Amino acid sequence: MDERALARAAAAIRDCDALLICTGAGMGVDSGLGTFRGRNAGVWAPLKAMQMDFSEMSCPDWFESDARLAWAFWHFRHQAYTKGKPHAGYDLLAKWGARSPHSVFSVTSNIDGHWPRTRGIGEEKTFECHGALTHLQRVDEDSGRVWPTEDAEIAA
């Protein structure tokens, strides 16, 4: 990127009325989290032995066909995501957005719960379009009830 393009990008962020941050799996890589697929796909040791792909194991159907395996996999992910800390980029973007007259908002496809844990963003300025591992919801009922996991409450 040339210097002029960088200066224009910096001016656009500095002079914006509001900052909308849209992130996907790549945002979590610098926090030590794997992506859903591709070069940085999440790592769970048993997957290699089972010759399975991370995205294949992420399917909720496993709770019906092999609940023990599903719970082991999701427990691993829950611990990695709730124990991991958002990297400095989250705070930097929140700081930039806080300077805007109409603040900042995050839309993310990540399920790691890192945006709600970022100072200046929080749950009220985050939309997690795929939900998050910090909350549970039954799939066998239509109540819509959602509740936080214990570790999520501690991490928040």
C-alpha cells in the first residue's frame, strides 16, 4: 500500500461519523484462535486421528449421532475462546471508534465472544450473527431462551 492510500485511509477513520467494524475468523488468529477453515483452521488433536476436518466437526448434528464426541469438541472450543484474550487490535479499533461522534459498533461472524469483552464495545455494541460460545440455547425447543455459560460470566 502506498503512502497516499494509507493517509487517505487514516483520514477516513479519523473523520468518520461512526465506525462499523465487520470481522470474521481472521480477527481471532492473532489471539491464538484458529479459523473455521483454510490455512489457519482450528486445531483439536483428535480430529487428525479421526481424519476429520474442523468445519465438519463443527456441525451440531454430532450431538445426536455422538454426543460424547460433540461435547468434548465444543468444550475444547469453549475453553480456548473464553480463556483466550482479545489481542490489542480489538482495543485499537474500539479506541478509534470512540472518537467518532456516533461511536462504534461491531458485527462479527466469530463465536469467540471477544468483541463483547472489549472495553468500549461490550455486548450492547456487538452483533454476533452466528451467536457465541459464551451462551447456550436448546435446539430442540422454540422458547428462544438463551443463557450464559459459567466461564463466560467470569470472563466478561
